Amino acid sequence: MGLLRRSRGTTLDQISSVLDRFELPSFPQVAAEALRELADPDVSMGNVAAILERDPGLSVHFLRLANSASLGLRSSVDSLDRAVAMLGRNQVESILIGRAVAGALSSRSPAIDTARFWGTAAMRAVVASQLALVLDPSRRSEHFTAGLLQDMALLVLSENVAGYDEVLVAWYEGSVTDLAAAEVDRFGWDHAAVGAVMCREWNFPEGLIDAVESHHDGDDSRSPSQLVGEWHETDEDRGRVALVERAAGVAELAGRVDDILEIAEEQADEVASVFR
């Protein structure tokens, strides 16, 4: 249960009415079809590759990632079939969702610097992914995607909800320190709950929906996506401090957080370039 529903008793159906006031950006058709196939545990990755081949941009992206992952092998990865097989179901799903969402969402709001927005999202995603290697390796891709998309509702709300930019600017300028609380006070909902509804509208996996909705809860010290829940573009140092404080209670992370952050900093720029 997210902050919004605990504090105000608002349901996801009621939050959906926020999105009913405007048209949610369409999720790219090829990506949506591929995700439907990936939801079937018995589907072959060859079927998924056949769908992805219809989008040249996605095809090139997956081939590039597979070849990057295959450094040291005798031959390059020259087919999409081989690329998706090498990357694996979870990673293909994670990359597909992140890239498609970044392509579907934009903001003309003067309050949002989109390059900075996706740069922070990439750093948060990579940190969550590195934490998951230690705490929840089987769901590493899911935590990466959750970290990337936690704040995605800001891009939609800033364009479509009257008065939202005022709250956002106050947050960026520092006069508001808790964006979610300010949203609840002003509108009766927060961006985490709206983001979860967006995920549901786009038929994302339930685990990802829950991770986006609960990223501000902070009640699960072993959840990588909650550990990075305070990592925002307004003050990345605050995100680091919050992560270190929360990680202090997790035995498996003792002495490892600095190394995790160093690795993430090396990877974040490359990841961000995919989503800008």
C-alpha cells in the first residue's frame, strides 16, 4: 500500500480519474506486443525477436547491447535471435520497457530539464541494479526498471495538471523538501501512485507496478528500489545519504555501498544516453 492510499484512503480507480482528464501517451506497438509475448513463460525468445525486428531502432539497440555484453567471445552477435537469447528474458523485458517509456514520454514544461531528469533516473536505476546483485539477484532487471521509472509521472503531470508545475518548481528550488507529501496536500495523490496507474494502463508486470508505487514507502530495507527511493535530481547527495542510512541496517551491504556507487557512476552516463 502506497503513501497516498494509507494517508487519504484513495484507491487506484480514483487515481485513474486523474489520467482520464487527458490522453496518456501511447505505448509503442512493437514494444507492447513484445511485452505481451514475454508475459508468457512458455514463449520462445525467437518469437520475441521476430516482433522486435519490425522496429529497426530497437533491433540495432539490442544488437549493440548484446555485442557489448559478449566482449571476449570469438565472434560478434550478428542476429537479433542470438542477441535476445544472450541477453535473456528478464533483461530484454527491462530494456524494452525503459526504452519504450523514454520514447513515449516527453515534457515541454520549463520546470523540467529532460537531460538532467533521465541522467538522474539512469543513475538511480544502475544503483538499484547493483544493490539487487547483492540483495535480490533474480529480480535485478525489475529493480533496474523500477529505479528508472520511479519519477516518470512527473513528465506527464507537469504537462497536464493545472498547478502541478508550481509544486515542482518549489521542490526544485528547495522550499518543498518532500514532493510526495506536497502532492498529497495539494492534489490528494502523489506521483508514485500515478506512476503505478500508468504502469497498469500499459500492462506492465505486477512486480514492477508494486515497485514504482512503493518507492517512497521505505518500509522494506532489502528492496533495492526502495533503497534508492530518495534519489532525485533536486539533490542527489540527499539520495546518497538516504541510501547509506538505510543500507546501514542491511548486513549484506556492510562495506559495499561505496563500491556500488563507484560502479554505478561509471555506468550511468552510458545508460542515460539510451533514454535521453
